[in-house]
Amino acid sequence: MTLHGTVEAGVEAGCLLLNGYLLLGGDHDVVVAGAEVVVEGTPAPGTMTTCQQGIPFHVTKAERARP
């Protein structure tokens, strides 16, 4: 699955969200709050997290969106 948009900071420290998904993994130089990105990965709704928001999404590829 591919997601595109601006990464948002979650309410808990270190939690990053994109279009209602909680981003797990990915390049930490690319996937940062405020960055416009394109990420590929797999939704993992059963994954336990401490972030308390979003549907967990295991990122397998992340890059900055091109203008």
C-alpha cells in the first residue's frame, strides 16, 4: 500500500502519523514531522504500540515527495 502526504507528530513523543496511519519504521531522516513523503508498507492493525492513535503501518520504503 502507498501513502502520500504530510507527516504529523502524534500526541505521544516519537509517534508519527500520516493519513490516519501510525508510521512504524522507515528512514528517520525522511519520516519526520512536517515532511511531505511517499511511503510504502503494510497496515498492521493488530500491532501493539504506546502511541494510542492511528492504525499501525509497517513502512518498508519512504522517500520525500517530489514537488
